[in-house]
Amino acid sequence: MNQIEKLSKRLQTALKLSGFSIRREFCSLLVEKFSEQNIDLWDNTAFDTVVKNLCNSLEKQCLSEKSIEREHIDRAIEVCLHSGYDRHESIFSVINAFDFPKLSFNPDRKLYYVDKSGSIFLSDADSKAKVFRDRYFTILQRTKRNFEQAAMIREKDRLQLQTIDYLLTLSYVTLEHTLILGCLTQVSEGKWHLEDPTGMVELDLVHAKYHSGFFVENSFILVNGYYEDRILHVSTVVLPPGEEYKNSRFSFGSLNYFGGPSSAPLRDSEKLRNHLIQNKDNPILFFSDVWLDHPLVFEKLEILFDGFQDLPPVAFVFMGNFMSNSHGSEMMDDLKSLFKRLGELIMKFPNLSNNSQFVFVPGLSDPCTPHMVPRFGLPDYVTSDMKKVFPKAIFPTNPCKIQYCTREIVLFRADLTPKFLQGTLFKPSKEDIGDCLKKTIISQGHLSPLSLNSLTVHWNFDHCLRLYPLPDLVVIGDKFEAYGGEYKDCHVINPGSFCENGFEFKAYIPSANAIGDCDLDINS
């Protein structure tokens, strides 16, 4: 028996004792790879370190399969040899919604894994129910974890989380330190119910006290009060607790939950973190409602580009709608020529066209598929002339994601605020609207926690709108005055309508994780 075979057998035995059954040919591959890197596996300390790192990597890969395959071994080697670096690391990438990983939770291992079942647009009726079941169980495990942490701090104020079937077995109960998590549903006009997978109960909301947030149909809420005569008389309505990235992260192991070609989340990359520090002053600029048919828009964009010519930003991110009036396909020829004109304008500033990225996210009224999300990018017919002039232009889906170094950014163009204000049970004051919106989408872990009648979501692609774990920044292109704020270490901003509100926009400094307000005054 040669040296490699002896080491392979020793490694296989050590891994088996740690709970991992690995085929001999994979152990031989591991030994060869480590030997190539001059790692002496005959040294007991080095051997123990390698075994420990391999076990950690295999454990964190959220293996849902019964056997360990070559892809798992390759990733384990990559992690052990390169300290988490990944050959697919990229400084800047835009990820389309239909390329987002579809993740499922394994309750036994308490880890997420990639669900390899395909999603189709023509989904069956069961898919609609699955949308809300998946949302519920994601919020449930997060809420349970929050309650457990709170109980460790304040034992005397310990809260209990119950399901609706707990109420249905009783005739009367007062819920002093008990909260029930469920989906707010309206069975008939003005008659509200709370629903979870165990049942449904009618709500009496006459004396309910609402905490900060929007409480709309199909959103998930926590309530307490007293239960009598098959009705839950609610005293308090509160949103589920949001969760910071650092507390959610362990549920995903080394899985790339964000999307992109990398097999690991680039938020952990030391190499990209160093690049971010070295380019600490470079901003990303966000614009919404950039109406290319507005009489002043090209004049203002030329001023903008000229001002940044000497210090090119990382990216210009323009969100639709790209026309002031929606006329569907009738205006496609006009929009096509306007995009070509924009491409020609960008090419007048070679420092920007060569060094900055230009991203164009469609609005709900731009020519595309029907008013459902996720939406495809702008059609090739509209963008083809611009791409000939300026090939670097990027036309992603709505929503989409941007990964810049270790920063994770989610973009969504949708008029959320008017829909929340129209459907909420409790309307906040005007100055609290932005604060309520950011708390709502973060607590729901979803970009559109609205009734499907308010904003239709493709049932099989609801996972494309999830916000879990939280990114660094969420940009909502909202037809409402600009707002911004931070909640649970996640920034949520609305750049405001560029062409309606004095040509205002937002600047994001990735290295400092900071937001700045900007505008091109109409009289400048």
C-alpha cells in the first residue's frame, strides 16, 4: 500500500468518525489536492486541522442529498485551501430575478438548501397556497428565534407563541403574554380573520392598538387579546420582529443565498472587502421615474454626466417608468429612439462609459409583460439601438439584485406606498410613512407583502421577492416623495421621482454603507 492509499484510508476513517461517509476515491482526491499545496498530512496537527475544516465545510453546505458527491468535495477543497475565496468572485454583477436561488428550509438540520425543482409560469392552484405557507414558516422560525433570545434577557416577561388551533380548543382565554402569528385575511367585506396552517379565527379589531407599520390583507401579524365566543377580541397588533443579517446568517451555512455565479456568499470575501476599502469614495447613484420624453431630462443628465466625468461612480442605476405616459406598445418606437439618444449622450463622456456601469430597471408601465412581478427586462426591440451605440448597458428584470464587492443591494420598482396606504387597517401620520414602510417589508421579509389583488405576483416565483437574509440596501422605486432609513442594519430608500421632484436622486457609498441625498435643481 503506497503513501497516498494509507493517507486516504486514514482520512476516510477520521471523516467517518465525524459522521461523514465519503467514498475512497474522493479521499484520494483530497489527499492529492492537499499534497499539491505542500500540506503534510502525516503531521498530526495539520491532519486534524484539515479534518476539522472539511467537516465544517461539508456541514455548512446544507446537504439535502443522502450521499456526498464530487461537487461537495470540490467546494470543501476550495474552502480549505483558499479560506473561503471563490474562483467566481466578481467586483460588480447584476442578477436577474429568474436566476435567484430558490431555497427551502430543512427543519431537521435547521438549514436552508437549494430547491432544484423548476419553477414554471403556468402554475397550478396548489402553488398559490404554497406562497403563503412558505412566507409563514420563514417568519415563524425567525419569530421563534427572536422570542428565545428575548426570554434569555428578560425571563419574567417571557412571551409565548401559539397557533390558532390552541384557541379553537377553548371557549375563553386571555392572552396576556401570548402572541399568535397569522395571515390577515378578509373573508367578506369588513370581516377580518387571522389564518395559519392550523386554522382560522375571526377578529374583533374595534379596540385594537396598532404598533408602527402597515397592516394590510395577506400580511403576517402578531396579535393578542382575549378569545370568547369563537372571536378573538384583539388588544394589540404588531408586526413580526425583523432580524439582522448576522442572526439569520447561520441558517444558510456556506450556501450562496444571494445569487450569482459564486458558490459561496461574497459578503464573506476578504479579497473583495479589501477592494471595497481601496475604492472607498466611489458611489452608486439611484434614480427613479427617469422619463426620457421629459423636455428637460437630457439637459439634466448631461449636467449630471459632466459633473461625474472626472470621478466616475461605480454605477448609474436608472429605474422606470421611462415614459411620462403609458401607452403600451404604441409608444415602443418612441422609447426605442429615446434610448438610442441616451446611449449617444453617454458615449460623449468616455471616462463614464468605460469605467461606470449603467443599469436600466423597467417600471410596471414600461413595455413588457403584463402587470405582474417579477417582470422581464425591457424588450430587445426597445433596447437594440442603444446596445449598438453603448454595448455595456444592462437591462435586468424587476426586481433584480446588485452585488458590488461585499455589498448586497436589492432593486424593486413598484408603487408600494399608495397601495399600503389604501389597504392598511391603520394609517400612520405623513412623517411616519417612510419609517412604517421599511419596518413592514423588513418584518415581512418580502418586497411586496400585499394582497395579490393589489400587486400580482407569479406564484411560482414568489421567492424572487423575499428579503431573507437582509441585504445591505433595498432600493424601492416608489411613486412617493423620497424617503430613507435604516432598520435591523438594512438601509431602505426611495430615490423619489427624478422628473417630478426637482431631479432628485440618491447616492450610496458602499465602503461606508451610507446614503446621501442629491438633486439637480431645475434652475441650475
